[in-house]
Amino acid sequence: MLLITKKILKCLVVLFFGLYLAGCTSKSYDISSWSSGSSSSSSSTRTFKKIPKEKIRNSKAMHRATMRSYVIAGKRYHPTLAKVDDQFKGIASWYGPNFHAKKTSNGEVYDMYAMTAAHKTLPMNTIVKVDNLENGKSIIVRINDRGPFVTGRIIDLSNKAAHKVDMVKKGTARVQLTVLGFNAKIARTAQEKQETATVGKYYVQVGAFRRYEGAKITQAKFKLILENNYDVVIKKGYFDSAPINRVWISGFRSEEEARDFKANNDLAGSMIIAE
């Protein structure tokens, strides 16, 4: 009886180590301790397939599609151009396992081991430097997705990028973004820095008055109903050799945003002015 028990015990030991070594040969990642700022994981262990490196999508058709305004959870977002050296501050989060191998907003496949990120409005393939203001660490990422759609957050980093600035465990971090270039490359020459260096200013004209008092009344009316990100200004000029006071709503970052504003506020008769 004792001999049988020893044989069984020996077999069990051999079986245990065989399974252990076999497990070491397959790549798996323990994500039980990961805390994502924009996604969560319920499985303690998951195996992630390696995504083949694909060509960066940078066609004119892709840019036209991804620069259109869009609605998420009832809120409209207006993608816009920017210029090199633009800076923004806010909260960064990160996304990983739950989105790995899924399509991004520009049609690429999300790879949580690539140095990419999601932004709500910057053009796709914008190159951005991310400074973690909490620990001084910095990275450079390429925008290839939209998000994060949480108030106060300005960028969603890939899992690898989040590890580089040491914010995975906490889930979020205060950051500063600096635009370095467009079309998947850092702007180095003067010409590259001027490619999309300026953003046109757009206005919606909601009135034109010979008398300044009439313009002031319309200005006050619109100021009462507008959101904080828009302003109402009076532009003085001349029309038919006589003074004219035009009332313009300002703060639009693109012509499409101005058109949306007109459509959503029953201002069909108003004009869009570009400067």
C-alpha cells in the first residue's frame, strides 16, 4: 500500500512540474492588479495576441472622416486643427486590455503595446509630448483614436505609454500636452512647422445695425443664452459708406462647428465669417 502511495505521489510531482513548465512557454499577462482610468478588467489572467505592425493610416479620406463633428452620450465634439507648440493641461487616463485588437477611430487596430493615444479633437496622427506633472516623466505618442469621454480628461494613453510615465497603478495623472507635429512625424523644418500652423477664426454673424445701441441689445441677449466657451463681440465697420455694427458670436474652432451652431440654434439666416 505504501509503495502505491509513493508512486502516485511521484506521478503527481512530475505532473505538477510538467504543467508549470508548459505554462511558462506560453506568453500570458496577469492583469489583476491593473487599474485603468477608462476601462476595467474582470479576468485575473488573459492572453493577448500580438498584433502585426501595420502601415499608419494617413489618407485624405481618413482625415476628412475623422475631422467631422460627432456625438458621444449626447455631447457634440468638434475636431479641429492645432499648431506646433500648442499646449494643454488636464487629466490623462489609459486604456488597455478591454480594447486590445479592436478598431480605433481612424481604422487602425488598437495595440496596447504601441506608443499611441486617444484625443477628442486633435487631428489623427498628431504627435504629442506628454509630461506627467506628478513625477516629471515624459513620453511622445501618436494620436490614432478618439476619447477619453470623461469630463476633465484630455488624453487616453495606451497601456505601454501609461507604463512609461508610471501612471498605470493610479489610473490617472495630471499632464501637460505639447503638440510636436502632424502626419505622424515631429515637425523639424520651418516648412513642417507651418503645415497646419494656424487655425482660422470663425464667427457667426447674428445681427447688423446702424445704431450701436441695437447691436448692444442683441449682444446682451446672446450672452445670456450662450455657453461659456463662446463669446459675443461687436465689430464696427462701414457698409454703403455708412457705419455698421455687426454682432458676431466667436469661439468656433472650425467652420463645421460654426455650421452646427447655426443648425442647432435656429439661425438659418445668419452668416459664417472666416478670418
